[in-house]
Amino acid sequence: MRHTSLFTVYLTLLIAMLCQLFPWIGQGIIFRPDFMLIVLLYWLLRAPNLCNVGTAWLAGLLVDLATGSLLGQHALSFSITAFVALSYQRRLVLFNTLQLVAYVFILLIIERVVMLLLKLFEGNDNPGWHYFWPILTGLLLWQFMILMFGGLTRPKTN
Amino acid sequence: MLKGVHQKLEAQQTPAFFVRGPSPFSRMVFFCALSISIMAIDARFNYLSHVRQAFIAALHPLEVVANTPSEWYRDVKKYFSVHNQLVQENYALKQQAFEHQIMLQRLNTIQAENVHLRSLLHGNNPIQHNAVLGEISHMGRDPFTHVVVVNRGSQHHIKAGQAVVDSKGVIGQVTRVYPFTSEVTLITDKELSIPIQIERNQLRAIAFGEGNNTLDIPYLPANVDIKVGDKLVTSGIDGIYPAGLAVATVTKIQQNSESPFAKIVSTPVAGVSNHSQLLLLELPDAIENKTSQPTVKETVEHNKDTVNINNKVKTDASH
């Protein structure tokens, strides 16, 4: 893995925030991936010394402020997801690409389920299955991140 | 000898390379507790609304940057629209303007007549609503709520609680105001209710959003005189929405033998999902002075109060 600077981490998080702010008109909002979460997970798994649970919490709080949702709900779901992501972080070098995608898939499901529980506690209706679309579009975005910034698995040495 | 080596190792400090601060688990617990307390504060008290407003104001440049690609796309699309299409549109609009002018002439005489008759009966003059033109800049970013964001804010003297309409009918109510933008909760949102009457027989009721692009009119008896296709208009008795604006058309009526109430479903007539211009109607003075920053729930309760008051006024007038 190449060395990453703190500047790159915060710059990509800022760009993710910008993507989060893109205007969405109509039904396309169902498919919108969670830009902030994907970028966060990438840096959490790649450079846990630069990006930790606290960063995830702060990013979540900013997303809450920007989206106008109840303050703290993205912060909560992001910090739980970040914790799960970090708990297997050291074993990631042993994973192949498919296993890594599966791992991210599980993390995204965790975030969606935590968010859904919070929303149900707030008194919202069950949103239906389309609520889980951002997981699949998020995996596409994850592959894009890997293309842009390089993979997390150890390159083959033989 | 082995013991000596062991002691030596223990005396050493852990190298800085392995120091990672508190474990992820303790961090997670700390930040979860923090976010839960923030959620509780945000849900129960109003302390954080200023923080939110300041942040949104600071975020405005970023939002402008995020909006530019779609604006460029729209401009380019406008630029390349076909000449023939423009001519046709121009012709249609001119015809429409002509028709409207004729209708407006009649409206003026009818309005003058109405004022005259009201003064004869010593009635109050209807509330005049001024309006600010705005444009939907994007949908709310939270797919759970039915919210649109409009490009007018407290800098344009928008206040929370204002009614919002488009050319076809009522869209909703302003619920949060930021310096350059404001959030409009649509009438289909679960939190919003609107006093209506049926255009055909003047039956008064309150419609509630259902959260899925329809409105529900609860608490009406099963034998109520409502038909599919009936038009629902605002009754105007809340003082927020002017009377007679189109709200919705009834699409489905279910009579359940187990329930004393009919299940009446209607769909809004205003084009809430389109990118469109809309009008933000100014609040009448009485309400503006009473509540400077009403929340959705407060305005709903306020509506109920005014309903009662109006009933009283009506009975007084009939004596």
C-alpha cells in the first residue's frame, strides 16, 4: 500500500460532501449511493491511523446538518459501521477482491439497518425494499474508489 | 538468567509504532453515547436550530458549487431548444394570457362587488395575501420526509409557517428557514395537515398527508357525501391558506363495515415532483405576531383552534 497523507483524506471527504449536496429531482434519489460513507470506509480500511471512529462520527454529524435530518443519526450509524470496519481491518490483507467486496457489502447493510431502526424509532413508516438500493450503487462507487486510489489487498509477490 | 531478560523487556516502554490510542470499541461507545444525547437534545429542545442555521449558511457556497452542473445542463438545454418549439410555445402562451386577461376583467368586477356586499353585511374583508416567487432547487436529501428546498430564505423575508402554492394548487408549508434557502414540507408529508372543504357541497374537513403521495381524510362518517373525482379546495378558515385553492382530487373511497369512518384517499393536484416555480404566500399579520417560528405541530394545533373559532363565528352570524 502506498503512503497516504491526511490532506488526501480530508480532500476526498470534502468532495464526498459535495456529491452529497448534489441536487436530486424526482425518483433518482432512491439509487443515490452514500458518498460520504463509501469514502469514509475506504480510508478507515486503508489508513486507520489517519481516519478513525471519531472522523466517522464528525462526517456523520456534517451529513446530518446538511440533510436537515435529526442531528446525530448519521453520526451514530457511521460510528457503529466504522467500529465494525476497524475490527477486521488488520485481516484485510489476506482477503481477495471478492471477499473484500463482500465485507464492504456487509458493512453497508449494517449502516442501512442501524439507520432504518433509528428512523422507525422516530415514527417513520417502513420504507420498503427500495430503501436498500444505495447498498448496490455504493458497491459500484467502492470499486470506483479502488480504481482511483488503489486496492487494499497485498499485491502478488511471486 | 531467563528471568532477568524478562524483567528487562518489561521495563521497556511500548514503542510508539504500536500506540494507537483508545481501542475502537471504547471510541465507538463514546461516540454512540454522544450522538444519542445530541439526538435527544435535537428532538426535544430547540437549542440546536441556530447551530443548524449557521452551518447551512456556511455551507451555501458549497451548495452553489454543487448546483452549477445541473444549472449549466439546464441552460445548455434551453439554448438548443428548437426554434419551432419556441414559436409554438409563444403562441400558446399568448393565447393563454389573452384568456386570462378576459377572466381577470370579470374577476375585478366580481371582487369590487364582493367588497361592496361584505360592507353592506358588515362582514370582514377577506385576508389579502402577498406572495414571493421562488423556485424548487432540489428535493430534500432525506428520502423519508416529503420536503423540497426552495431558493428563498430569511434574506427574502420568508418565515416558517408560510403557505406555498404553484400554478395548479397547494404544495405545502414552509417549515425551516435558512438565510438563502428554506425547506417546504409537502402536503403529502405525514407531519402536515391542511383544512379543506369539498368544492361540490362545501363540506369541511382536515386532510392529512400519508407519506406516499396521497392525502387521507379521516374521521368522516361512512355515509358522508363524497364521490370519487370530487375536488378538495382549501377552506381558508386557518388564516394561513387563502380559501378556494385546489388541494387534491378524491381517487378512492373505501367503506369498511367494521369501521364507522370511511377511508378516503385523494391525490394532490399540484406538481410537487416537477422542477417548477412556486409562490410563497405571506402570513397574515395576526398569525405572524402570535408565533414567530411555528413548528409543523404548532401550526396544526393552531389550525384546529381557528376551526373552532370559525364555527363559533358562523353560529353567531346566523342569529
